[in-house]
Amino acid sequence: MILRSAEPAELPRLQDIEVAAGAAFRPLGMAAVADDAPPTIEELDRYRRAGHAWVAVEDDGTVVAYLVAEVIDGAFHIEQVTVHPDAARRGVGQTLIACAADCARDQGLAGLTLTTFADVPWNAPYYERLGFRRLSEAALTPGLRSLRAAEADSGLDRWPRVCMRREL
């Protein structure tokens, strides 16, 4: 598995990965999540141009996962980390998160943050196994509060959500 920065021509593949991975939410009664549109090419390209979009690539050149992030309130916020179902359970997501942690350290940032579903097994419980902790409402930074408000406005709060942080 090769990790590297995403290339412009790969952005549609990232959308395909998002759609394929989203299907896993349907059996949980989260059809709206499964049917949610992937990030737009413009959104993905914004992360790529900032140097905050990485892909995991198989030896044959197939992109199987991606991570996009941005700096929010002094931490590197993982906006999305998605692994194609065909590459799941092989440590690809964990490896991408380690890459994001290295980037954060290089930028002098003290932590990683993310928002996720509280009760989906491959969401909050997975991130807890990777060293993330759930943040209380009082511990949220202004940027995380703003993100959570946007998530609520988009309907994601139909299912319990949490903000999480891992110190570096």
C-alpha cells in the first residue's frame, strides 16, 4: 500500500469510494447517510490544493481510500477518512490517520480532531481504539461548534454525533 498526496485526476475516484463505503450505513437504518452525495470535486480539490488530501493506493495503482483534513482551532481536523469496502479491515484507515498525525506534527499542531457517529461500530468506537477521546460540549472549540451546527443543519443529528480528539 502506497500513501501519497491525491492527484486531480483521482478526485472522481474519491467520490466513488465515498458512495461505495456509504452503502454500509443502509442496514443500520441510516439510508439518508447511505444516499448522501459525496463531496464535490471542488471540495475535494480545495483540500488537495492545500496539501491536505491523501490517498492509499494498491500496488496495481488502484486508489482504495482517502483522507482529507484542515486546520481548525490549532488542531488538524479530519474531515473525512473513507476506505472502499474491498479494502476494509486491512489497517488502511489507521495508516491514513497516522499520515495525518505526521502532517499535523510537522505543522506544529497538538492534536487531531474529527466528528463522527457515536454508535456506528466503524465510527466513534473505532476511533476510540485509535486513541481518540470523546469531547464534552464544554470542551468544543469555536470551530468545532461551528462544524457541529452545520452538521445539525444538514440533518446528521438524526443519529447521535460526537466530536473527538487525539493528542499528538
